[in-house]
Amino acid sequence: MTQTPLHITIAAASLAALAACAPQPSGDVSRGETEFAPLYLGVDTRLLEGDLVNFHVTMSGARDAEDVHDYAECAAAQYTLIRGFGFARHVRTTTDNQDGVWKGDAVYTISPALPRGLKTIDAEVIVANCQENEIPTV
């Protein structure tokens, strides 16, 4: 009988243990598998003060609040470019869904240079991404 080196035995046992920890399908439908047939119903843009801008978006056919956030971000990015700036920073977004009609209320700051903060966007990159994903902008 041949003996297997100890490090190979330990590695094989470790791989078997890790395989048991892998996520198992739950039967739930993931976001990527949900049919997505959005209807973008419009954007209302309001300059609040200085560089602070409020976007109200409405859509139906959204899978979840993330789709509404994406729509507001696309509007914010295009508005930023229209105003001659290159960057924006997400301040907040709230969403509401009533009978399949989603509404989003988002606030962004716009600026010519990359603003401080974690939720900054490069407007040109976001607008290109929106076009690729067929999400309308302002």
C-alpha cells in the first residue's frame, strides 16, 4: 500500500470542506433572471442651491429600487455634462413603489473636479454606460 504525502491529504480534505460551504441554489430567482421591461416615465430636475441638484424620476417595469437608482444616476450624469461639469457626488436616493409605478427622489452635487466622498461619479463614464444599457438621460 502506497502512502499519500500528508500535505496532499490535507489539501484534499480542505477542498472538500470548502466545497461544502459553497452557496447552494435556493430556488429563488435572482435579479439577473427577472424579466426586465422598463418604461421610463420622465425626470424632473430642480437646482436646489449652488451645486446641489434634485432629480425626481418615475418608471414602471423596474425589478427593484436599484433600477430606479440607476435611472436617477443617468439623469444626474447627463445634467452634470449639460451644466459643463464632469463629476457628481451622490447624496441620497429614496424610492417608492405604488402599484408597479416606481418613483425616485435623488440628490446629487455637481462639480468640475472630482469631489470628496465615496459615492462620486464620472459623468462621461456613467452617460456612456446608460447609453449601453438603454437607460435614458435628461
